[in-house]
Amino acid sequence: MRRLLFIVRKEFIQIFRNKAILPLITLVPIIQLIVLSYAADNEVRNVQLAIVDQDHSAYSRLLISKIRASDRFILVDAGASVARAKEGMQLGEVDVVLSIPPQFEKDFLRYKSGEIQLLVDAINGQQATVGAGYLSAIIQSFSQEIREDAAPMLAVQKRAGPQIKLEHAYWFNEELNYKHFMAPGIMGELVTILVMLLTAMNIVREREVGTIEQINVTPIRKWQFILGKMIPFLIIGLLLLTIGLTAGKLLFDVPMRGNLIVVFAYCLVNLAAVLGLGLFISNLSDTQQQAMFTTFFFVIIFILMSGLFTPIESMPQWAQWLTVPNPIAHFVNVMRSVLLKGSSFSDVSYNFWVTGILAVVFNFAAVKSYRKVV
């Protein structure tokens, strides 16, 4: 333990000797949080839709068949239970719930207003608006077709035709505030990238200045060396997350409905993974420039496939599989789920397990790739 403490102390001294570190972990995240929170989203596809048909009539089946014909939705089986559909929305398995009430066809044929309820996961305000808009257009087209079929009879009776009314309920982001959607994801992305970039250049920088040779002749073990490198950056990463959460609350009033302990616990697991990857890159690099280019190669892929700007569900299936080993994608999901939905540990346990496995793999690779010459 004494050896480990000496390494940690040395790392902190080296880190804070660099005058660029303090602005990098304070001002830069806040500026990026402000700028990136106004980024635009792209077209929404593959909206996960659960249909709860409580009427089981000819009209309800016809409406469902028209929705199935659309390529905008992926139908999720929710049975006949609204509660089950709501649970799926809480778990992130459902984006929109379409609830067809009992007596829907009878009310419609009696020339009353048939009412259909839409429950929309509005964490992503843009996706919620577009997804609900797609579904509303299909329903209104269905309503118009029936009105046209009944037009001759209605003209004789001099009565207005039936009409379907939609009742919308936006969950988790009632005001459809896009900044509430962007800010939590950006916090996770910034913490991951900054810490990974700093660690990727850490060992190779010591190799360039020659201090690594002094460490190599000591009796320190490989795992002690790697762990000693990780601990200071774990602390810096938690500090970055604290600054990001504070800035998000003060600047954008981001809701924090869940337990922040879950957020910080996942941050530790995520940082362990990205630190291992960063140290692995640093071990294999000969110069800081090489380490930086290699890190940016991974960072660009991680960001574009993280679901930060475009929904993962809109990606091709092969691309969705590639997001599984992406630590930023899991961090973005945990931040949005806990802060906006109020998700508990059990709701995001999948992200903990996957990231934990990545942490073990990356750190094992970092220890094995460290070349210690005695």
C-alpha cells in the first residue's frame, strides 16, 4: 500500500504541475456543455411502439394494421395491459404507448368522438414530437377514410361524421425541453472523453521525458503501477461529473429525479473502463502525438454511436451491436434514465454489468501491455 500511495502522490504532483489541467477540468466542460446542448437532432426512425387494444373490434384491428404498414415504428408486445406498457416505457423498451379504450368502435359508429390515448416518452423532446406526429398522421388518415366511406349516408342524415380525438401525455420531459435531454448526455460524454484523453497521454509522456525509466528500476509491480495511475484520474473524473451536474442544474435547471448515488457509482465503473483503455493506448504508443491520434479514433466512433445526438434505435442492426462495447453510450443512457426518469439501480443494471466487464478487459490489457524493464 505504501508503494501505491507514493505513486498516487507522484501522479497528483505531475498533474497539477501542468498549468493547462485546471482550465481543462473546470472551464472547458462548462463551455462545451453550453454549446453542445443546443445541437440539433436528426430524423427519427424505429420508434418503439406498444399498442394496447382494449376494444378488439374491426376498427381497432384496421387501425393497428395501418400502423404495422408504416416503416417508422417497431411494435413492442405489451399484451392488453396499459400497466405493462408503462413498465416497458420506464425500462426504455417503449417510446410511445397507443391505448385504444373499450367501446371505441361503438362510440365511433354512434357519431361520437372516439378517443385514443398516446403516452409518449418525452425525455428526448424532438423524438417524442416526431414519433407522436407520425402516429397522429396515421390515425387522422384512418379517421378521414372512415368519414369518406360514410359520407353519402351522412349527407342524407345531415349529420357530421365521426372523428377520432387524440389525448397526448408526455412523460419524463413534459415541456419537451431539448436541453433537458442533451445536457445529461453531454455530461457523461465530457467526463469520459477528457479522462480518457488525459490517461492516454500519461505513460507515453513519462516515457518521453525519461521518468518512466526511474520507475522501471523500482520493485513496484505492474498492477500497482497501473492502479496508481488510475486513482488520481478517478478522482478528477468524479470532480468533472460534480461540476457538470452543478452547471446543468444552474444553467438549464436539469431535473434530478433519481438517486445521484447511482450516477456516481456508475461513473466509477465507467471511469475504470475508459482509464484502462486510455492506459492501454498509452502503453502501445511511442509518442504523445500517436497516443492522441489513436484516442481520437476511438472517441469519434464512441460519440457518433453513443445515442447522444441520434437515437441508437435509428441505426442499422449491425451498428446497434457495435454500441454494446461503447462506454459513452452506456454513460449517456444512465445519465438520462436516472436524472430524467428517476430510474433505480435495477433499471440500469445492464449498463453496470456491461461496463464492468469492459473495465476488467481493458485493465487486464493495460497491465499485460505495460513493458517494465528491470
